[in-house]
Amino acid sequence: MDLREALSILSKSSPYAVTTVSELAGTEFDELKKCLYVKTEIEEAFEAKLAKIKSGEILFLCGSSGDGKSEILTKYKKKNEQYIDFHLDATHSFKPDMSAIDTLDKVFADHAAGSRPLVVGINIGMLGNYEREGSDTHASIKQAINAFLNNETIDSHFTFLDFESYPKFTIKDGRVSSPFFSNLLDNVVKDDRSNKFREYFNKDYGNPKEAVLCSNYLMLRDRRIQNVVIELLLNARIRKDQFVTARMLLDFIHSILTGPNYLFDNLFNGGDNELLKVLIDFDPSVIRNHKLDLFILHRTLELQDEDYRAFQTAVTKKFGLPNNLDPQSTVRMLYILKECDLGSNYHRNFKGSFNERPLQKYKQVWEAHRNYDGNSNDKKWLREFYSKIVLKAINKYANRNAAYLSKDEFYLSSHGGCDLAAEVELSIDYKSIEANNSEDLAAFNMYLEVDGEKLEAIPIGVNLLVLMMDIVEGYRPNKYDKNSVVLLDELITKITQKASAADTLFLHKDGERIKLRASSDNEIRVSGL
């Protein structure tokens, strides 16, 4: 077996992608599969719950297809099936004439007739289906599922462990990390005797037919390149709302290592992997700015540059890359090497060209919301962020048809050449920010008050944050911002609905302002004529 064949076990098309029985026992692939094992937080929680599960209780392990449920359930079924019942996959049925719902009805009926604990592996979608379509005989189970899906208190007889509650990415001190993905990568590429993949790499290293694969392996072994890849995956998660499962990550590693090109091209050329299809939109080679354009021009004209030549020599020595890459591939290479220390660090000159300000800002803001505990310095930082970006963007967008309005006024409508507006006091609800404990990296919850009345939590994702930042700088949204604009419109509507119910409104025309105030005798008093 060579390195390429060994890595094939990572592919989603591999017959070993899902483990349900011990069909690999004693084979080379069995040893490789063991090398890939990473104990996750949810597995630790599952193991702890299993150790304390009581007679008659039901434990649901919930998630999406490919997230690793079957791996966990298979492992612990072998250890515990003497005194715990397991239903490994609730999307399957026992017989051709039974649906998955019928099968669950039978599983729950058998459970009710006995006294043993029950463990069920189930997709979130199937949970919803059973809550709607399952037999009313199991009303208590359906009620527990409904409570779980609606984040309500659940009967202690039931436990739900959800993969989404154990995020694969974390943000700390402005940096993204993914312990699961990092450990998974290490188990494939680390330079350690315990790593079976390393043995196959060492055999193929120096083989000209596998020069590209070996270079990719060496690059992915570098922790700083791994960090760049992890940040790319976070972009896919939060900017494109892309789910990330264990099986998807394994296939992703396989694709970028064994693809037809070098690692940096495999990352952005697409392919038969959901993550790669999304990463096309983050291709650094399509960025246009003066520094990158000049670099590409110089490379196209093959102009002499001693600093670049020294950098090429360092890259070739470390990763075995050729010195005749085309300009597009070279820019991609500069991007994935941006954190590395190589030679004179010529590539660091371009780090600021890759337009990472939006993601950096989002990470900073997300972490500030997640960790806020009332500290005065943190409060000052949040106040400045809201003042300079959020509140300013809301006001500018709301008043785009009446830009002359003051920052405390909100445009409502126009009538006969007059603009109707209301004064509104927008403020930050710090107590709700402090009480919030969401771990969802796809958004942070924004809490505002309108004239002292609290609005419901408003999820702000990176795309909406970027739109707000752009609006502050004078950008006018267009059809390409459709999704983010819809969210911003909904927020403005919530504010203007409360503003339009105010006792005092203002009419503006030709630079003049008339104040309209409702009085207690149901008359409207006019002033400012």
C-alpha cells in the first residue's frame, strides 16, 4: 500500500467512511482507522451520561448525517449492550413494510414494556418528524422532543445530546481554533512514529510521481498553514452557513492532499466536496489591489527580484514546491503561507492585501459579546462599537430617503412632499448581553432598547456586520446584498413600528420642521410653524 491508497480511507466514497460493524478488523485499513480516532467533547459527555444512565431512561444522540454518531454509538454499544438497548440509526426501519416512524414506535413500545435504558441515534430532522407523526401512545416522548426542539425544560427521564451544542470551532483572544480538526489533521500528517500514515509518506517521499502529494503532505503538517485552513473553514461556516461534519472534514483532508494540484490550488479550485465548493468564494487570487496587481504583473513579465528569488528558494527547500508557479497559484501560495516564517519573509508584504478586516472585526465583536461580564473596560469597548458601527449604520440606512434627518430621528414615510419622522432613543441592553451564553459562532446576539423598551434578541452574522460597516463608510446596498438587507430591513421595521406609535411626530418639508403632538383630549397640537 502507498500513501495515496492509505489516504483513500478518508474519502467519503471509501467503503470504510462509516463504521457500523467490525468489518475492518485485522486489516491495514483497520490500523489506519484507529489512527484517525479523536475523542470529542460530545463523546466525553455521552460516555459520562452512559455511566450514570438509569433504568427506563432514554438518551438521544442527535445530529446531522456524517457527524460521527455511528462511530460513537457502535463503539459504546459493544461495551454496554448487555444492560442497555441501542437503536443506532432512527432513519432506518427493521422491515420493508415498516417506515422509520413505525420502527421508532416499535422501539419505544419495546422500551416501555421492559426496564432497560435506551440509547437512540437520530437526526434532528427525524426528531421533528417523529414529534409530528409518531404514535400518541408515546406522548411523553413526543412532549420531550418538542421541549428539546423549542429549548424548553425537559423531563429528567430524557436526555438529548446534540452535536450542534458542541461547536467544532472556537474563538479565543481573536484567534480561531478547532481542537477536533487540528487533532484530526495531526493524526494524518504528524511526524511521529505512532502515525501509520507517516510510514507511507516516508516510503513515497522522493518519488517523482508523487512529488505533488508529498509537498501537500509537508505543507499540511505545518501548524501555521493548518491555522489558515481552519480560518477558511470558519469563513465557510459563518459566511455561507455551511454545516461542517466529521465525515465532511475527513473527505476535505483527502481532497486537498490528493487532489490534482498543489494544496493551495486544491483549496480554491472546487471539487466534489461541500466545503471546497464554498471555498471557491474565498479565493485570494481574485482579489484586486495595487500591491497584488503589481506583483502579478512582475511575475508575468518575469522581472528579476532578488528578494522574491530568495523566498522561492526557502519555499522549495521546506516544501519541495517548484519555482515556476503561475501568478494565480503564486498568490494562493502567498495566502496560505502568510503566517509562516520563511527566509526573509517576503510573503509577509502581502498579508494586508487579503482583505481580512471583516472577519477579524467579527471575531473581536463575537468574543466581546460572549465574554461580557459587566467589566467597565469591556462596556466602554462595546459602547464604542455600537456607537460607531451599529447605531450609525441603522440610522443611515433607515434615513436613506431623508439623509438630512438628525441621528435621533427616524424616517417613517412621505406624504404630499412631506417626510414624516419620529425621534427615537436607541440604547444598548447590557444586562441581556451579559446574561446571554450562546456559543453559536454563526452569529452574536445584539440587544437593543427603543425608548427604554427592549427588543427581542437580534442575531448578527458576519455578513450583516460587514454590511453595517460598509453602510457607515457610505456604501448603498444593492441586490447582491439581498439576504443581509432583508435582516436589516426587519430590524428597521421593529424600530419604526415603535417609533410610529410615539406621541410626537415631525413633518419635514423644504428645510422646515413641524412638530405634531397628541394630547390627552384626542387632539393633535401643532408647533414649529
